[in-house]
Amino acid sequence: MPWRLYVVLPAACALTGSVLGSDPGVADRHPVYVGVRVCAGCHGARDGNHIFSRWRASKHAQAYACLWSPEAREIAKLSGIRQEPQDAAACLGCHATAYETEPWEKEDTFFLEDGIQCESCHGPGSEYISPNVMGDLMDREKAVRFGLKTPGERECMMCHNVKGSHVAVLRSPEVDIRKKLKSVCGRGHEQTGMPVNSPADQHGWKPQPPSGAVSDTQYKYTGVMACARCHRGPKMGYQFSRWRLGKHARAYAVLGTKAGYEMAASAGVSGNPQEDPRCLGCHTTGFAVDKGAFLNGFDRADGVQCESCHGAGSEYSPEAVMGDRLAARRAGLRPVTEETCIPCHENAHGRTFDYETSVRAIAHPTRPPDQGKEARALRYKTPLNLALSPEGRELYVACEASDTVLIVDVATRTVVSEIETGGQPTDVTFSPDGLRAYVTNRLDDSLSVISTRARRVLQTVAVGDEPHGVITDREGKLIYVLNTPADSISVLDAKTLREIKRLAASRSPWSLANSPDGKQIAVTNTLSRFVPFRTQSMSEVTIIDTERAVVENRVVVPGANLMQGVAWHPSGKFALTTLNRTKNLVPMTRLLQGWTITNGMGVIWRDGTVDQVLLDEPHLCFPDPADVAISPDGRYAFVTSSGSDRVAVVDVDRLIAMLENASPDAREHLFPNHLGKPTEFVIKHIPTKDSPRGVLFSHDGRTAFVANALDDSITVIDVAKLDAVARIDLGGPKVITKVRQGERLFHSADITFRRQFSCHSCHPDGHIDGLTYDIEPDGIGISPVDNRTLRGILDTAPFKWEGTNPHLQRQCGPRLAVFFTRIDPFTPEELSALENYICTIPRPPNRHRPVGGELTPAQRRGKAVFDRTVTNSGSVIPLENRCVTCHFPPLFTDRSRRDVGTKMWLDRESDFDVPHLNNIYDSAPYLHNGISETLEEIWTRFNPYDQHGVTNDMTKDQLNDLIEYLKTL
């Protein structure tokens, strides 16, 4: 069976380009994965090694199957992975072979479900596995040229390195990799004490088919992998994985173990049990049936498979037949009863058989596992933004954690409906007629269209990456959606819901608001533009001309970042925005003076000029201003502080009068940094509940509503009294889990001296603020560091660019207190909760390639560059200077410190932590000090001596291709 591959592979491989050195006169090859079953053709029972059987009985063979388990789901949850573990790249990278390859790179004999196979360690085998390379007189040098790899401790540790997520759930100890290597294979997969095979006994005996068996000419055996196509996922209760982890799947393999030999000998079987019909009758499927009854793909080495109990499946296996139980039975599906099991299990090797107990042990349900009422009850809401219907009767609330939009009746202040939308709904708006509501789903890159009458989703359409803000123009003809990490604005036709154009925003557009006359839309951008190294940030408010649907102005706001909320004054003369003024160029020694991160507002005048004022006051900071709303009469502006759980009430007339009566110099240089000025226009602070975000006024201006993200509630404010008068419960769980507690700590400024900032201040959405900081443990002005994302970091220790923190509790504990917060550190309980939350911050799916998807031609060429071992001139690239050496999948980091030649005049160290590359496309700037604005600059400007990979020989096209591939990781 295996050798049929070598007829077809060379033609297929010739189309893929060269990645291997060639023998003289032999065409270049691109090896593909053939699967463990092909390896078993030679590495089964030959020479008594039983390599295949030893593998089949090992945890490597079960690596994929175990991802269905509750423990795997808990690890995924703890790691911020929202996908099924069996579909998540971060899990498959260490639990399956060739998870990242394209379909054409895998033969039809290869199955992902076989877990960690031979080719995980030895490389794709289509070329070296042929008889003239791997035959009895194996030419190792030739095999290596044809792709054979010999792994060592380093390669094993890429997956077996200690992972915090696994330790937390499984209490798994650190692996002694040398000892483990010997137990798994030893050098060359030595023998393990089984006798050397003798020829199979020639008894001339063939077991007869069991009574009632169907004719093998009518129904044929498809094999368990055919069953797995439908029975592997959650919809069918992970039936395949449950089987794979059971003894039935190892029934054939166990015959090749030392225990198998001993048990066979005690039963009077001599020689190899895997060749003796007395053993095979109960340890394989369909042994008593003629060879003509087996379809291609059936493998007896899969042990006791589905068809052992249910009958040969060629006729009933199609989905259309299996959906009709009566039709399936007519097509050969056998009911399973005690009589099905007794022939093999009754008195087998002297063991008693309890049918009821055994059936429960191998139960494979046909429905998804019920996560239970408790799990459903712990689904928080996390309201982020609100929209008031045009007639003012209903509030629509976008709830990130529950993937829903809640509808609140304004009169009764109760939740009257909940609508499932997409992943992590973030913002919501209405069409001018109120018949439609539009919701952005950040995790799904989509926009949901809701019928407000039917209260259901009518349609969901694709937009750009991680959409945040959404609004329609005044007439409702166009819908504007902000694609945050893509730095773009999708413009959709409201009738057809098709994107008609995409506008360029600045970095990370966040919120938007219509001017009173409907002629302009103001868009805030949460990240600063790229600026020269060690210079202040420069943020932008993007102004859209709604008549032409084009960007008409880009208003620069110097020294500002994290601009989020925006609202127009009813006069139309100006808009107000929230902002931070992060003093990232100043060492954090100035924290005690209240001058590290200051928080305030921007006044964006219609003519494009800008004023900035603070909302911080002496000894009373206003951390993380998230949103702003202006009352219909223009008297008040309400600003939420998600870091201190309050709303600032701004007297707008006083604010404008203060600005208009000041000198231009004071407005430009004094007010943006003056802690005393807010006392002139902030007239009150109104307490809310945990982490207030979105805020809006009722149409009559008498009431304001505030979404409390981490309390699952809405605070109702009486505008005349300027007091909170009610709390609307959105129905979230009452119990506060450890992760929820950590989330509250992450978003609270209570831990910081004078409550200046929170963890969220530098890591909005658990991501980046795009700035470089002087943290100062190493001297003033020394070692500036780029802020790194927290998404998906759990198993990438050590932390910080210099790798000084071995775990998150060290990073977020004493170190944070000494250099960041200047106040008592978190208690051990708080620190544990904070660590749990940080670990669960989700990493969005990669926008450039789904798991197992096909690469574009450019990405495919880029992968060859990433994996290359020789330069364009043919010189061998040293192992330690290859891309894949340091950036090994699935996390694309080897968790070491390396000197890649990027040390600069302000740095004290030259060795830096190898960052993971997952979703690297959305975390610019790059390198330890953030000096590289783009991925291209890493190698065109900052790798002059080929220390950070060999790149100076590359053509521009090769570099472009490499970048395109990196974006898929």
C-alpha cells in the first residue's frame, strides 16, 4: 500500500518549488506529509521493534484526541482561546502534526486526528520514505538530503517546555526531556524486550464471520477515519476522540507491547501476536472478512473500530442515510447489544465482563456536552456602549462578554429582550427611522443588522478587522464602521449592505459622532501616529465629509493618545473627545508628582484647531476617560472614568469661557498640563458602579445612562439633581469569579499612587497603546522599552524585553509596585486573580489565514523564506540564525533571550526576549524599543549585519513575501 505514493508525488512536488537540496539529475522536491500509516508499512513489527504499536499506545498518538476533554477546554479558557481546542492553532501546534500546512501538502493517507505522528519529529516523509532511501541499507546522508530530520532535546522542548496554563489545570510537572526521550524512542527506536518476530504461524485456520454478519460483497468497511469526518466535533459529542482515548483504539497496538507478548504466550500463542489470527479476531476489525470487503483507507492497525460493533459502513455512512435511523439499519447499521460484545469480552484472558459498566465507560453521546446551568449562569454581560432609539423608548446595550445586545425599556428600567449577535459586540447605533439597529462584532469582524420590530438579527455582513464604532449618516443611506487594527473605515450602502468604499483613518479608529448639521463625522483614533524615536505622540481626529463620504481633514492633537469618546456640541462649533496625555518620554520617577499619565479632554473646533485640558485635579486624578456625552441643551458634558468608577460633570460654558479668555500661549502650553484648571469647569463627580464606559443623554436631556462594564448594570443619572438615582440590573451572574475579580483589578486605578492610571491605561483591550516607555529601574533615560500586547501571552514566559520576570505574578506583583504604581502591591489573592484574568484575554483569530487554510502564492513563497536553511547563493545559514529556530510554532517563540544586533545607545543590554509572532501584524511598532514602525524596517533598517536572521541577500520581492507570511502566524 505505501509504495503507490511514489508514483504520483514527484509530479505534484515539482509544482511547488525547491526547499530541499537535490541529488544530481533529480528534480527539486517539496516533501509532503504522508501520515503515520505509511510509516507503519515498514516500522510496524519489523525486527521486533514494533515502533508503530509503541507509538499508537503512547500519549503522542492521543494528543489530538485529548483536546476534547474538559481539562483541555479549561486550559483553552484560561489561555483566552475562544475556539474549540481541536480547531485552535495554539493547541494544534503541539497536539497535531502539520496543523499549519496547506491541503496540498498532505497526502490522502495523512490524518490530523492521528495526533503527534512520526513526521512531527522527522519531517514530511514523501521523499525520504521511499525504499531506495529508507530501505534495509538506509543511506542516512541521502535521507537527510531528502528531508529526514533527527530531533534533539531542543526540538522536543518547543512543545514540552513548562506551560503555565497546563500547570494550572493539570498540575503537570516539569519534563525531564532526556529521560522522556529514552522512554519514547531511544536512539534509533531500540527494541523494548519483545522477542524478534518469527514468521506468522501457518495454522490454516480462519475465524468464521459472527452469526448474522452481512455479506462482505454487499457492505464494505470504510475504516474509523471515514467515521471521524462526521463524528469528531462537539456536535456529535466528540465521539471519535472518546474512541481514540479508549482501549478499543489501542487493541491492535497492545499486541506489539511486551505485556501483549506475555499475555499471548500465556494463551498458547507463539510468535508475533499481531500476526496470529487467535489474537487478531478480537483485537482488530473485520479480521474474518475477505480482503475485497475493505475500502481504501481502512487500516486494521486502528484496532477495534466503529464498524466492529456497528457493521461495515459503506452504505449507511453517508449523512443522508445516517439521518434516517430506519434507512441506516436497512443499509447495514447494526444495533449494539450485549451479544455484540460477549464473543470477545466474556472470559477474555480470565477477566469477568460487566456489560452495563463497560458500555457506560465507552459511552459516546450524539449531542454536544451540556456545560451545565452553573456555566451558563456565569456568563457575564460586560456592557460597553449604548444607543437610544429615535423615539426614546428603548436602550440597546452592546454586551461584550455575552455576545448579545440587551434591550432596556426606558420607562420601566428593565431588560425586556436579549438578542444573540456575533462575537464580542462592541458598539450599536440606530437607523434614523428606528427600524434597524446596527451592531459591530469585534471578534467576528462583522456587522449585525437587527430588526427592532421583530427583535432579531436579519443579516450579518463582513466588515474590516475588529470593528469598534458604528454610525449612519443623517439620512441613513450610509453606514460607517471603524475597523480598529486595520486603521480603516468601511462605508456600507444601508440598502444593499455592501461595502462601497474604505477610507483611511489614523491608527486604531475607535468612536465616531455626527455633527448637528449632519455634514461631518468626527472619528477618534486611540493610537498615536508613528513619530520619530523618542518624541511625543501625535494623535488624530479624522473628519469625514458625509456628502461625499471622504476624509476632508485630519486634525492633529499633539501629546495625546488613547483618544476614545467623542461628542458634538449642539451648536456644531466644536466636538469634545476624551484623551490621555501619557508622559512616556519622562521617567516614571515623576509619578509622585502626578505627571506620568494625565487624563483629559480635547476640544476639536470646527475650523480644525484644538485645545486640550485635563480632568485630573491635584490629589484627584481621573484615570481612563472612556466616553463623553453632551446634554441636548449644551450645558453639561458627562465624561466617564472607567478607572475610578465615576462621571465628571463638565460645565461646558465655563470650559469654553476659560479657553476664550486665555492667551494662545496658555492654551497651547499651559492648559494641556495644568492640574489646577479642571477645578474651574468640573463641577461635580458622580459615583457609578465598576468600570463605566458608554454614556448618553435622553432626548429630553433629563436623564443620562452609563454602562457599567464590570458590574453588568446601567447607572441612571438625574440631570437636574446631578445624582445617580437608579441602577438597572442587566441580569449578569451575582457571583464574582476569580477571573472577574482580576478583570476589575486590571481596569481599576485603585492600585496606583493617587489613582493616576490602571493596567488598562497602557493595555486597552488587553493590547497595546503603541508607545515606548522609560520605566527607569535601570537609570533615568536608560533602556526605553516598547509596550507589548497581553493577548495570548500565558505560555510565553519569561516576560519583559529583558526576560527578567519568570512569571506573571512576578511581573504584576513587586515589580509593578516598585516601578509603576508606587503603592502597596497587590495582595496574594489579588495577584492570583489578576494573573488569571490576564491569561484569559483573548487573541482574535488571525485575519490573514484561518487554521489550515491555503496560503496565497506570496505567502507560500514567504514561508519558504522563513523556513530556508541556505542563502540565495547557496551558503548554509547557521542553525541559530534561522527564522524558525527562534520563532518555532505554534507560539513562534523559543522563549529564550537573543542578541539580534538591535542594541542602541540608550540600552544597557544586548540580549532580548524572543517575542511571539502570533497576530504580529496588529502590534506595531516593533523591536524592543519600538523603533521600527513596520515589519519591513526590522530587516531593511535595523539588521545591517545579518544578526537578526540572514536577510541582506534577499530581493525586495523575497522580503515582501516574507512579510506576507509573517502576517499569517
